[in-house]
Amino acid sequence: MDTFTVALWATNVATPPAGPAAWLAGVERMAGRARDAGAALLALPEYVSAQWLHWAPPDLDHTGEVAWMAEQAAALEPGLAGISSRTGLALLAGTAPVPAPRGGFFNQARLFLPEGDLVRQDKLCLTPSEKDPDGWMLVPGDRFRVVGWRGLRLGIAICLDVELPALSARIAGLGLDLLLVPSMTGLASGHARVFGCARARAVELFCAVAALGCIGDVPRPDRVEGNTSGAAVFIPCEEALGFTGLLDQVPAVSSSADPDGPMLVAGIPLERIRGLRAEKAEVWPGAWSAEHVRIG
């Protein structure tokens, strides 16, 4: 395929769905919009599950939110698979807590494929709040998955994972076509870190990187959690690709009059990127290793 079109939905989690059925209906409506715009994949952000807290029991304690969201995630899974099947889209359904085999919960992205497959990617490096015993207290994953779908090689790096050069170095030789980066960032500084590093990964990995995040406040009985983000597709910085490495973007915002939140639809020049990666890049040395470099 010459072009692969993605839709990145910067979900407005401040909008309260009436319940699980209403939330799924909203996802299907946005998936329909993405399909009609020519997209093959729709991505939702990290912790889109925070929007489910609008229908949580009012007395749900902060430390109990993870287990409650994990229950919702399991219950919503068949509905999300059905949306992918009916629309023909790959659906990256954001992230949500899921039980870990050895106890605790992963922050897990779930990629539903229209053929019926489900790919799970756990967040590999956790933020301080995700490790807080008085908060959500999650556990990290230990495997990066490469997804082959319709001739593509896809990967998922969840929020902080894309900020880590060590991970980038490990996956540099995998020949990825697209790295998906669902994120949740409360402040503009967090958005700048995630999106700035996503842009760097496009250069290092010589692939497209699609980043997105939640926007809007999620009021809880004991606090209000705000979110600032947008959506962007980054590509290698090459003359043949427009020089700058930015294919398209929705700038970061902390709130929106649109109850859904903005959706970016972008066609990635996949074959052009592959050709440059194979033999015609300006200076990219391939999956370069610094093992021979002495320090000091």
C-alpha cells in the first residue's frame, strides 16, 4: 500500500457518558467517521478508561478505581471487538487496567483487529503516580510486541515508554512501519515530553509515529484530574517527506467545546518511507549501535 491512513481521537474525557452502552455507541460513531474519512485504524488515548469513572459508584475510593476500571474493561471487550469487526477498522481502544498474572494490574493497550485478533501491549515503564501505593499502584510489563497486519509492522509505546531512548535502541532493528503512542498528560509539559520524544523516535526508527492523548477534566469526589493533549503524526525528517518531520497535528488543548474531542485523520506515505529507509535516506545509518563507543 502506498498510503496508510490513521485516525487519532484525542478523546474529551470530560464528557460524561450515560453508561457502558452509551460509551460504546460513541466509539462506534467515531469509528464510522474515521472509516468514512478513509482511515484503516482508529486510535484512542491512554487511560481513556478515566472517562468510565463518570458512571462509577460515587463512593468508589481512589485506590479502588483500578480494580473497578479493570472490571469495566473486561465487560466492554466484546463490544469493542464488535465495533472493529463491523467497521473494518483496526481499533486501538486506548489503555485500561487489566489484571496481571502474578498480581496487581497492568496499564494495557488493546488493539482489536477486524479479523478477530486482539493484541495486548502492557506499559513497560510506570510514572510515579502509577507506582504510588496510595494511588493506582500498577505493575510494569516486560514485553514489546510487533504486530503484523495487512503488510504493516506496528508497535505500541504507551506514554512514558516513548520517552525512553533505551527502548528505542532495543527496537531500532525491527523495521517498524508505525509506532502508536497513546498517552495521558495532565500538563502542557507532559504533552511536550511525549510528543517531542515521539518526534525523535520517528527519526531514530525511521518510521511513522502517531501520538495522541486525552483532553478535559475528570471530576472525582476527592479531586479533579485535568488533561492536556492533542494528536500528531511524525515522520522522518527528509527532503522527500517535507523536511520537518511533522506530517499533521491537532495542537494541544486542555478543554474543548466539542463533546467528543478532536480527531486527526492523516495519510502516512508508507511506501515512500520504506523506500527511503531501505536505501535513499539522507544520513540515517540504520539500526546503529553505540556498543563500540568508549566513555571517559
